[in-house]
Amino acid sequence: MKKQYVFKKVLQSLVTIFFVIIFNYFLFRIMPGNPLAMIMRNPRASAEAIERTKELFGLGQPWYMQFFIYLGNLIQGDLGLSFIHKTPVVEVVWSRIMPTIIMVGLAQILSIVVGILMGVISAWKRGTKVDVIALSFSLITYSVPTFWLGIILIAVFSIGLRLFPTSGMLTPGKTFYDTLNMLKDYASHLFLPVLTLSLVLIGEYALTMRNTLLDVLTEDYMTTAKAKGFDDNYIIKKHAIPNAMLPMITLIAINMGLIIGGTIQIETIFSWPGLGRLMYEALNGRDYPLLQGIFLLITISVILANLIADITYSYLDPRVKS
Amino acid sequence: GSQTEEPDAMRIGVTVEIDSLSPLISYSQIGYEVFMLLYDPLISVDDNLEPVANLAKDWTLNDDQTEWTFNLRDDVKWHDGEPFTSADVVFTYDMLLGNDLGMYSGYLGGIIEVTAPDDYTVIVKTESPKANMLQNSCPILPEHIWKDVNPDDYMTWPNEQPIGTGAFKFSELKQGEYLKLVANDDYFLGRPGIDDLIFVLYANTDTMAQSIKLGEIDAATNFSPSQLDSLQTEAGIEAISAVVLGFTELSFNAWDDPSSKANPLLNDIVVRHAIELSIDKQSILDIVYSGQGSVGTSLIPPEGFYHYEPSADELRDFNIDKANQILEEAGYIDLDGDGIRQDSDGTPLEFIFTLRADNTDEVKAGQMIAGSAAEAGIKLNIETVDDGLLIDKIYSGDFDMFIWGWGTDLDPTTILNVMTTSQIGNMSDSNYSNERYDQLFIEQQTIMDPVERQKVVWEMQQILYEEAPYIILFYDNSLQAVNTAKWTGWKRIPEEGGYFFNLTNYNYLNVQPVSDTAPAEPGSNTALYVIAAVVAVAVVFMFNRRKKAK
Amino acid sequence: MSTIKKEMRKRKINSFMKSYKTNTMGLIGGGILTFFIIVSLLGPLVFPFDPMEFGQASDVLQPPSSNHILGTDDMGRDVFKNLLAGGRVSLMVGILATIISMLLGTTIGLMSGFLGKKTDMVLMRITDFFLVLPWLPLVLVLAAILGTSIWNIILVIGLTSWAGTARVVRSQTLSLKERPFIERVRAIGADDKTIIIRHILPNVFPLVFANTILVSAVAILSETTLSFLGLGDTTRASWGMMLHYAFQSGAASSGAYWYFLPPGICVVLVVLSFTFLGYAFDEILNPKLRRR
Amino acid sequence: MELLKINHLITYFNITAGTVRAVDDVSLTLDYGESLGLVGESGCGKTTTALSITQLLPTEGNIVSGEILLEGKNIVDLNDTEIKRVRWKEVSMIFQGAMNALNPVMKIGDQIAEAIILHDKLSYKDAIKRVEELFELVELEPKRIFNYPHEFSGGMKQRAMIAMALACNPKLVIGDEPTTALDVMVQAQILNLLDKLRKELNMGIILITHDLSILGETCDKIAIMYAGKIVETGYVEDIYNNNMHPYTYKLLSSFPNIHKERVMPDAIVGIPPDLINPPSGCRFHPRCPYAKDVCSTEEPKMVLANKDHYYACHFGGVFNEK
Amino acid sequence: MKNKQKIVSINNLKVVFDIKQSFINELFSKKRKIVKAVDGISLDIYEGEIVSLVGESGSGKTTLGKAILNLAPISEGEVFFKGGTVDFKNKKEVKKFRQKAQMIFQDPYQTLDPKSLIFDAVVEPLEVNNMLKTVAERKEKAVKALEDSGMAPGEDFLYRYPYELSGGQRQRVAIAGSIILNPDFIVADEPVSMLDVSIRTGILKLLLDLKNSRDLAFLFITHDLSLAWLISDRIAIMYLGIIVEIGTSDEIIKECIHPYTKALLSIMPVPEVNKNRVRKVLTGEIPDPTEIPKGCRFNTRCEFAYDRCFVEEPELTKISNDHFVACHLATEEIHVKS
Ligand SMILES: Nc1ncnc2c1ncn2[C@@H]1O[C@H](COP(=O)(O)OP(=O)(O)OP(=O)(O)O)[C@@H](O)[C@H]1O
Ligand SMILES: Nc1ncnc2c1ncn2[C@@H]1O[C@H](COP(=O)(O)OP(=O)(O)OP(=O)(O)O)[C@@H](O)[C@H]1O
Ligand SMILES: [Mg+2]
Ligand SMILES: [Mg+2]
């Protein structure tokens, strides 16, 4: 029965992905602009080179032909050539994907753990000072523009306290003779971007956790659990949190899309060599194939995240029908 | 102990990533800079920007000035140990001539044939005398590498491990992070003083400015004026405003054709003149660029030998009254009193003024221009777009006016070419056409005597200045900073010029580390302690909760 | 009789105000927001500001002084006046974008939930689609397509932020639709239009209202982000554009805190006030939270 | 010694609108193996009385005074840990609406087992064995112990709830409207089951309901509650046949009796009072057809009518006089 | 009874619900799942008559009530109203019919829009049916309807919100809203089951009054046999979508034949002290309506079921004038001893 549900969700996701592919393609086609910016604005370029570049990227073909070629290539895992880099999009994207995954992953884990903890404490101690502090903290971080927060953190931690480097992922070009040193370097570079992104996320997670938990705490089964003689800790852990986690799972998945937006800002501020910045560069350079590739990748990961959330949900919440 | 192990690494902050490691593909300024370090041309320029022997130790020109003979050095080796010979030169030139690819192919215009009578001699035949032969900075590529590349793939072959003869060897390119080069110990002009040369990519200049203060990088360019001010007060850092070859212009759509999508009123030179007269270039320069640069006049920047300075009565300095006067005389009168002048048909002088959103300086300049043009009764409606979209508009001729800039070469040909009729639909971004100008353009390419050539080039600039398809706004400077506490031997080229990005690799070869500087690693240990502390607190917290739960 | 209805409305508002007055969060949020609305309405009248007018070169990036209480910016303009004028733009973007988003979200949610079947399926697919599309990239691309005038920015933010509302309204409508009182109205002979307008809409309204306020917060943040990424309207003096110019001109690295901090703090405060209000209204209008 | 003796219990809710005098001087007694029906209209304080016994009142609810003696020990004075030990081990509850009283994301068997593990210190395996026995006891299939609540029908959930209530062999079970939401047939099944179990296990049961007619077959004693007060209490026979309080009389005659003549019974006019501002004197006087002046001024005292049969009325049995 | 006109006549009415199958399930599962909520019911209701429909939860009582008013999809059969067929495809006809036939719902706490004033709730039927244009007229009508429903003085209640009323009052408001159009027939779906006993009889009395004063006919749905007995002329016992027994109230209470009716009767709580009463508590619950048992659909819970019951479905057979039963035992005249 569950299998059927999973199957259905997978199929639904596939349909969405298909629509995304089409939408994705045409969205970028109706974007004005020309991929030849780089060449065009260089006085040393020759007319032939410009012509040839156009041809190389199939820009001479009618749009529907371009679309079918695109679809055909896509099926073979070929996302085309990046206009700017003149290398396959897959390679360009691949070289930038890990930094983003690591940063986003760490930030997600950190903010989920802290956010949930804060939400739980805040709900449980509703109305107390602890709650007020946690709530204000959540609401404030929720209201701060990501990039501004990043800049301020740099000002405080890098410039003021000189604790962490301002930017990059590793000290550039440095040769590391042992892994510990490298990890140290990596960690110190990771700290600020992860902190920024986490701060932005923690607020939302904490608020949601607090609210759902408050809802759950009013449910009758909480009274039952209390009547059974359990202490608060146990009730929260065993009865309240598992129920309150359900909306969190959906939120975490939905947040994936928003986090990508956050990474664009964070990667720009911290010069983090990830996908967000690549996407922004591609946008400014009108690198359609690259943009399409990244957008597709991001969208598919969001869809997959939602799919995983749905499936996890169906396993955590026995009420989900087959 | 680390002193001996750690190489002397120079980190240079840049804000644009190299677009490709293949000279056939790249069109970027950073690409030009890097290829200059990885490869060598036959002839390069010295710190006076004069031609100087490089791979060619000397050269001769025959009497009718159409055949050049270059004698090559015989002690040059490629980075992979292969010897460098004339075959490499022939191969490179043939490849570029046959394919017309990359930013260097433009230098080879007029060459008919390249031959190698022996291993260390190259003969280049040209159609007619070629004035810019010695300004040809085209890198020589290794035949033994490139011969295996299918000519059909030249446009996409990434040249991931460039092999050159240059002062630096390629080490690694981390997309989105940095490009690392290492010193070529066997460089025929002597090993550079820098061990590792790392171009570090920044996504914004703000953190880049912080980084150089913190010692994370040793040099950088492209700062904003206010950052320059704060960098100049920093000890151990030399921040400069460098004159570079290039300018920022306001370009009109000067396409004099009924099919033009531009506002036809722009074809009236009086209108273009009036707009220029209404622009207070100096005050824009002062406010937007903190005065870093100089007010612009003609197409070729003043540092170049070929720069033409308009005479006093030609000059259109800021003068609102005059702008109003010439418009009045030409019959543009504000009849309906809305502050905007109209032509005799009642069409108002109202234009779309396109600006590049990501260039804040241009946006600000544009806003100031729009403000003062209004005082001359001309309405400029600002629209901000990104580069790609602007290119699109330029390409389709669907624009009135915009601001952008050009970087130029020592030789005037490339930039003069932009205004020729044949470039409409290609490089031309004003759709300007003038027969006399086109004629002179061909002529100047063949005049070997610089003084004679200067006259022709001056006339060309005079035509442009008079007809004003461009308003050259400023020769804006490049704001650069270097760390003088860690490195010595910095030299500005030319005197008012910069350390980098100015067509010579002098500084890369001659800068030396200050011997006793220890590599600065800002607080990476502290960072670890902080992280450890956070983890510890978390663990203690969890542990406590456990205990309570029991 | 209409006087009685008015009386009823008054009673409703009074009871709302009574709950509101005891809600600290709501009071703080309302206070901050009122302050900003008044200031941004009156400020530019008292201190006129034209974003296209520049100061003198000698005025560039001057620290706070008696002439310029918040110093000057990179173009020699008074930061304080800019801030006042910027509030107007930012609030306008927030409110107009929210209206678009709410109209879209509510209509789509209502239709989807009430009509069900195929309409629901199609609309929900579209909604899901907008929900999974990564928001900022989409906004960036749309802004690039449409151009960067303030109206386009409003449109883009409105067009991309309705999906959440639509979802919420739909699920609320679905549950309302099954409620016996709707069945009763149907049995009386009312058609769908009457049911939606007279019964569903008033019942989803509290939810939409609280949501609206939260979306306003998001819209203001969005404008800031877009401007920061260079897709703002350069002819307007919004807080986002101020931050953009401040960042571009290196205000943060060159220590011009007076240029960089105030717009950011204003954004935080206004967004915070919206969020506070949203939470407060949610608590007052959707009283499930109040139970415990 | 009685199993349970409640003396002058007063429980108030302090809310913004005022003080809700939900339980106002309630006294009850219950012996081992005895069952007591607590009857009254909605909102008269039945649930509050029940929750007061195990001190599961929501935060705004307080026991103001009175004592609750469980096997002679006053459990009002117990501290937090002590009362937790009383809950479920001594006094367990079957809640109103079992559908909400079970945790939806936890297997039913586990929900029962956790209470056994907590109070009887059994291993999980032994606890599960006990759950199986309990399932058999309440006529559920033991193989379904690992089902989730939503997989059970309403009646089955109520049985599971009963099994849970019996898990630790409590001395007292409080059933708060255990059958209200159920279908007629299932209601009969559950009532039969409860009756059977009480006799087998010799527990005391308090059965809270507003349906007086179901108590005739299942209860030994009945307490009639009105507006926070007990108005009449006694053995079933006394309540049904010799009732003294007009409210009891009116309530009882609201139920049609298919064995008697078909006459439409009289309704009780009006609605129960607001417990923030209860009527002065006898709280029933505004709805009482026999009320005299004294009823609105003087609160009637409990009067003994028969053995263990008390009523609170100035004019006990007045309705018989006409 | 026979001298009265038939007001509603239902002929072999069936209502089938598709269990919502997703596209995928439809692709893969073998057959469609359907619920035969009402599975062939014929019933006549006469002017001024109250017919009660009694049965366990899920037996299809509500569905039948709704189907009569076309609030549930009819898959087979017809409904005649005052002799004419109601063509449920014609929207106008449905609307006209609805004015004459109204419904009262179970839960008074849910049946009024919390955001509408009592006035609006009562007057809404007039508005949606475009009757009585002026507000004054409507108000007069509303006050009357309220007062007829026992909410006097009506004026006092017009401008209140539902949350300001008690459950009984809300149910009266709902009734006022139903009678304001002067209907001839009302389906009352468990109108008192959510109310306290003390209030119940008031509502029941109101219904009886309305029946008598306006000659209104009711289909009174309940699961409480004693209530049905109290107010109705006839009682129909429903089980799994069909009527298994129907007769006058006294016949059903005193002389019922069907084992299911007997079981229902035996478990009726009675306010008497009777510790030794034998209750025929049926085991288990009503079967899943997607899988109705073959033969007599009561066979799974019937202690008297024999072979025939497992193969042949019994017809509703006349026992006496108004008394019909669908049971093989009854027709074979082997009357079950109680
Ligand atoms: N948490 C609370 N806050 C304020 N008042 C409350 C609270 N819980 C109950 N009350 C009030 O206390 C009174 C008694 O409520 P209680 O739930 O005990 O009644 P009940 O007899 O169990 O009614 P029902 O039959 O509806 O369950 C009611 O007037 C109710 O409104
Ligand atoms: N819209 C629907 N879709 C699918 N099945 C339905 C629908 N409405 C009712 N049913 C099913 O039809 C059967 C009869 O339901 P109905 O509500 O008519 O029963 P009822 O006798 O009124 O029960 P209750 O006493 O609980 O109100 C039930 O099995 C129910 O699940
Ligand atoms: Mg209760
Ligand atoms: Mg029903």
C-alpha cells in the first residue's frame, strides 16, 4: 500500500520535472539578451569569430528545432556547452556543486537542530523569559536581509575580531601537507557562511516548531500521556515532538527552494565558489545553457527534496493513506 | 621551520574569472594577462611600452616593407621540456590565420604567409606594409600540443593544462576560486621572484578590499574610489589610481537610415553636441569616480602616442548656455512649456538612455547626465539593463544611447576599427558610418612611419570628435593596491600607470618577496578554538539534558 | 437596521481591538509600523529628496554632522533624507506586491479548493510548480526579462509569492466546503457564487489577513535582495537601492557605517513589525493558538 | 474504608473573562468494586471533577480547596512526582472521544506498553505480552496490537482505550463519556464490557455521562450534577424511583420510555447558567418550575433522604405533591 | 393516512459513491471500489406525516435524506414530489423544488456560518431565491419564522452571532431558516442528537407543532429508536443501504419482526432500574458498505440466519397494512420468539 503511495509520488514528481524542463527551456528563451557579450565587447574580436560562436551554440536554428535538440541531448545527460566557459555545462556545474552542498548541508543540519531545540524549549516554556528571548531572536533573524547579515558578520568576525577569513573556501593556492591543516583551513572558511545561512533559517524553524508544538500540546492525546503519569520530558520527546515534526519535514523541503536564494546572496558576499554564484554569473552573462542547467538541477533537487519529504512523511505519519 | 617550506605566494584579487585557458576561446582581460605570463609573443613591450625582443631576439624588414624576418632564440624550452622552434611560430600563425579565432587573430590582419627557412628563423609576408606588426602580442603556442587538436574543435578545446614558454607554469584552476601559476625555473629571461602566483576570484570588491587589508591577498584591482581612500591610509599597502588604456563613452545610435529603430533626432549632430555641452564631465568624475581619471575628448586615450587633443574652438566643454543656444538656433524650441524642446514637427527631444545595472558608477554618471541634459531641454529616460540585454539591443540597433567603456591596445587599429562602416552589425555599437573615416582607417594601417601615421589617426579622431557618435566621457583610472610590506620592487608602468593589466608582465617578473615576512594566517587557529568551544558547549548541553531525562 | 449592522461591525472591531491591546507583540509591531508609515508619508514632505539630484564632490561620504545627521552617501546626498524617501518606496513595494500576491493566491486557492476536480488538479499543479521553483533565481530571471522598473519589481514579487497563500486558502476552503453550514446554505438553494462570496470568503479572511501581513514582510525583504543583486530600480531611492549603492561603493569596507547600517536597520525594523503584526493577528483571528 | 472520598472539592478556572466556578463544593464517595454515574448537562463540571482527581487540569485551572482521599490518603497535597505515581497506577482514565486521545503516530500496543513499563517496571517484551492479554480482555484481536489508531474503528479505539486504562490494574477507572461519540450498538457493547470488567477486576468506576438512561443497568450509584454542584446523589433505585430534586426529576422525565405510554415529555426551560456568574441561592432556581422566593436567596444544604441518598433542595420531592 | 396526499414518493432510489481512486490506483487496481450507500429504497411520505429513519451509523440515512433533496448524486431511481417527477437535471426545477423541501442538519454548532448574523442566516433562503425584495418585508418574515421556532421575541435575536447562542437556540435558528420559505417537506437529519437531553424535547415539540400547524411532512433521521417512537407516525429501519422493516411507530416498537429491529430495540437504554434485562447486543460492527454480504445483508450478524439467508436476498414484504419486513423468517412465518 505504501509502495503504491511512493510510486504515485514519484510519478507526480516526474511529471513536475517534465513541466519544469519545458518551462525552464522557454523561460530562458524569452529572456532578452545575447550570449555574445564577452566577445562583442572585445575590440580584438573578429566578425567571423562572432558568427562562428553563434553557430556553435545552435543559435541560428529555429526555436522549435533548438528545443528538440535540447530535449534529445538532455536525455543523454548532455546539458550543452556553457556560452561563457565553452565547456560542457555538466562539467562546469559539477565543479561548483560540492561547495554549495557542503555549506547548505551544514547550515541546514545546524539550523534544524538548533531551530527545533529552540522551538521546543520556547513552546514548553511558553510565556517565560526564555520564550520571549528565543522568540525575539527567531523573529529578528527571520527579518534580517541575508546579505546584510553576512556583511555585518564579516565586519565583526573578520575585520573586528580577526577570527575568520573574509571569503573563499580554502586559502587560495595554498598547498596543504596534512589533512588536519586543510580541515582547519576549511572549517575557518566555512564558519561565517554557514553561520549566516543558519541564522536566517533557525528563526523560521524555531517559529514553526514552536507553533506546531503549541498546537500539538493542546491535543487530547497529550492529556492522555500526562494522565499515564509520564514526566514532561518524556511526553515532549515521545509524544509531542514526533507529532510536531511532521509539518517540519514539509517545511524543510519547501525551504530548499528558499535556501538556494540565500546561497546566491551568501556566495556573493563570501565569494564562496558554489552554484549560487555560478548561477548569478550565468545570469549576468546570459549563459542560457548554464542557467538552464543550474536551474534544472536546483529545481530537480527541490522536487526531490519534496519527494523525500513526502515519503518520509508517509512513513512517519501512519495516517497517510495508500 | 615553515619559512623554508612555504613558497612565496603572491595572491592577486580579481573580480572576473578567466573565461577559458585557451587563447583561441578567451576574450577576457584576465585571459590576456594570464596568457602573457604563460606564453610569450615574438616581441613584447618593455616598461616604457616600447617593443622589445622576446622569443624573437631580433628582426628585419625588407625594403618594400612587406616581408619581416624574425630571428628566434634557440635557448627556449616549452614548460614540458620540448624545445621551442620556428615550426611553433608558423603553426600558431597559420592556425590563427586559418580560423580567425580568439582575441589575438585581429593582430594578424594583412599577413599573407608565414614561413620558416630554418629552426630559428621565421619570415612573415604581408599584403602591404603592416604598421602594427611589432605591437602584435599574439602568444606562440606549442605545435606538439595543438597539432593533435582537430581544427573543428578549436572553438571548444579547453586547453586544460596550458603548456607555454612563459615565466610562469600553469598549476591549477579551481572554478570559482582561483587560478594558480608557479614560477618557471628555466625561464629564458630569468626566474621570477614570485614562487606561486594566484589569481583569487572575489564575488564583490567589498570583501576584496577587506581581504587585502587583512593580508589575505597581496594585490588587487578594480576597487571603488571610497575603498581606495581607506586603503591609502593602511600601512604596508600602496593604493594607487592608475592610468590605463581605455575610456568610458556615451554612445549614440547614429544610424542614419530610415529603417533605424533609434530616435531619428539623434542623427542631428547639433543634438549630440548639445548633449555633450550639457554634461559636466569634471564634476561627474569628481563625484562618481572621486576624480580618479581625466575628462575625455577623443577616441584614443592621452597616454597613447596617437591621442588627438581637440583645439580650443573645437572643444565642447560643459556649457549649458551654449547647448541651449545651438538647439535654439537649430530650431529646437520648447513650445508647450513642459521643459522639453521640440523639433519643427513637434517631436520632443526625448530619448531612452540605457545604463548597465551592474555598473554602479555608470548608473550614477548616467543619472547626473540625465539631470543636466534636462537643463538644456533634453529629456533622457533612464533604463537600466544588464550587459547581455544591452548587447542584444546594440546588436539589433534598438537603442538611443547608452554608456559603456572600451579597453584599448597600444596600437590604435583595434579601437579605430570599432567606428568603421564594415563593423556595423559586429563591433560597431553606434552604427556610425563615414566614408572618409573608413578610407583613412585602411590607410593608417600601412604607414610605417609613426609620425606620418599619427597625422592620419589624428584626422580620424577629429572627424569622430566633430560628428560625435561617441561622447568620450572619461579616461577612467584603474584603482589598484599592492602589499609593499611583503613584496618589493613594484613599479608603475608607465609612470602614472598601474601594476597590472597594462600590457606588460614587468611586475610579475620583477617583484621580490621582502625576505623576513612570515606568511600571515589570520586567526585560523582561533577559528578552530571557537568552533571547538561551540561544539563543547553543545555536547555539555546535550549531556545535561540526558542526565535530567533519566 | 443598517445602524444595527454598523453597531455589529463596531462591536466586532472593538472586540478585536480589545484582544489586540493585550497582545504585546502586536502592539510593538503596530507601533513600529505606524511610526514608519507616518515618517515615510510626512518625511519627504518635510525633507524633500530627489534621488536624481547629486551633491558636491566635497560632500561625498561625509560622516554624520550637524548638517547631515546621518552623514552623506557616495554621491554627496543626505543619508537621512534618502532614508525617509526610501521608506516610501520600500513600503509601497511591500504593500502593492502583497496585494497582487494576495489577490492571486486567494483567488487561485478559493477556486482550486471550491471547484475541486480538474480545476483543482490543474491549479494545484501550477501552485506546486511555483512552490518548488527556487524563488530567488526565478525572481532574478523574471526581473531580467521584464526589466528593472519599480512596477516590474512589484509585479515580479507579486507573481512569485502567491503559491503559499494559495495553498493555505485552498486547504481552508476544502475544510470549509465540508462544513455543515455550507451544506445547509446549499440546501437552501444558494449557488456557488453566493456560497463563495458570502460564506467561504468571510471565513478565510482572517487567515488571508494574517498571511497578507507576513507576505508584506517577505515582499520588502525581496525588494532589498533584488536591489542588492543589481536588479533594483535605479531611479528610486528605496532602502534596497541604498544598501546596493552602499555596498557597491564599498561603504562597508571603508567604514562608512552611517551609510550602510541605517537602511539595513530600517528594513529589519519594518519587516520585524510586519512579522510581529502577522503573528499577533494570527493569534487573535485564528484562536486555536490561544487555547493553551 | 472507601476507595475514593471527595470532600468539598472546589475547582476554579481563572480566565480573562473572570473566574469559572466549574466545580463548586462537590463531595462524593465510592467503594471498592462500586460504579458511580456522574450525570449532568454539558458544561456542568463533570470533566473538571474528573481532571481534578488526577490533577490534570489545564494551567488556568486550580483546585481551590477540598480533599480527595484515595484509600484514605489525600492526593491533593501530593507533590509532582508523587502524583505521577498515582496516575494510571491507581487512577486511570478513559477519555471523552477516544479518537483524539490516542497518539496518531504511535502504535497502539506501544502506547499501552509504555505505561506498563513506566509503572510496573516490566521489560518491553513482557509489557507487550501483557498488552496482548489486555486486548483479549477487551475483545480485540491480539494480533492487532501493532496497528496505528487510524486503522481502528471508533468502537475498537474505545476498546483499546479501555485496555490502556486497565494496563496497570488501577483501583479506580474514570470513564469520561466513553460512549458518547459511538453508535448505539457499539455503545451497548462498550457498556457491557465495562460492566463485565468491573465485576471481574473489582475496580471502582466513575462513569461520566449526560445520558441518564444508560446508567440504570450499569451503575450502583448516581450523582446528578448541575452547574458545578452535586444536586442529588444516591443508589440507582433511589435516583430513579424516589428522586427528591426537581432537576433529577425533570431530567429523568426527559427520556422517553418505550415501555410506557407515548407522551411527549416536558422540556426543562432555559439553558444552564454561566459559571462565571452563577445564579444566587439554588443554582437551578431560574429553570425550576417549583422555585419559590427562598430558592433565589438561600443556597440549599445537602439533605439526607435515605441511606446514602442526599439531595440539595429546599423543597425536596415538591413535584410529587401535585 | 390513506386519505392524505403523497407528498414525496421515492422509487427504487440508489446512490453510489465512487471511492476516490487516484489515477495511479485506477491504472493498477483490478476493479473500481464503490459504496452503495443507498441501495434501492422505495418510500412514500404523506402530507403532514413524520417518517423516521432509524439505523446504525453508516447505514445510509443521511445519504437518503440528501438524495431526496438532490444534495447527493442519484445513480438510479426517481423522486416524485406532489405527484410530479423532479427532474434533477433542470436547475430551475431543482431550485423550485428546494424551496418546497428543506433540510435541517445534525450539528447545531456547525450548521450556522460563524461569520453571519442570525438575521442573515434566517433570511438567506429568501435572498438566494429572490423572494421579498425589501429588507423590511424580509425582516418581518424572519421575526415570524424565529418566533414560530420558539425564539420569541424574534427581534432580540436578529443581530447576534451564532456563538452568542446555545446549541438549542442555534438549532431553532436553523429551523427558522428552513421554514421561512413555507416548505411542505423537511428532512431533519438527527436534529437533536448533539443536544443535551433537557433541550431535546423542546426541539421535538417544535417539530411536532410545525407538523400540526403547517401540515408539514418530515423525514426524521435518528439512531435513537425511542425518539423516533416519540414523534413519528411511521418508522423505517435501515441497514446497509436498504429498509429492512417499516411500519407505524407502535408496530415497530411493540410488534417488530426483523431480528435487527429487535436487537436495536433491546439495547435501547430505558430510564429504569433493570439490572436483569437481556440485551441482544450484536457483535461486531456494520459491514463495510463496499462489500455488502451476499444474500440477506444482515446475515453476518444475525443469530437466526440459515442457508437461504446466505443466497437469497429477502424482499420487503407486507405483513399488515403499513407494516413491511425484509426477512425470510417473517415470510416463512416462522416467527421468532423474543
Ligand atoms: N480550560 C478552561 N478554561 C476556562 N473554562 C473552562 C476550561 N475548561 C472548562 N471550563 C469551563 O468549566 C465548566 C465545566 O466544564 P467541564 O468540561 O468540566 O464540563 P462537562 O460537564 O465535562 O461538560 P461536557 O459534557 O460538555 O463535557 C464549563 O463552563 C466550561 O466552560
Ligand atoms: N460523499 C461520499 N463519498 C463516499 N462515500 C460516502 C459519501 N457519503 C457517504 N458515504 C458512505 O455511505 C455510507 C452511508 O453514509 P451516511 O452518512 O448516509 O450514513 P448515516 O446512516 O447517515 O450514518 P451516521 O449515523 O453516521 O450519520 C457510509 O458508508 C459512508 O461512508
Ligand atoms: Mg466533559
Ligand atoms: Mg448521518
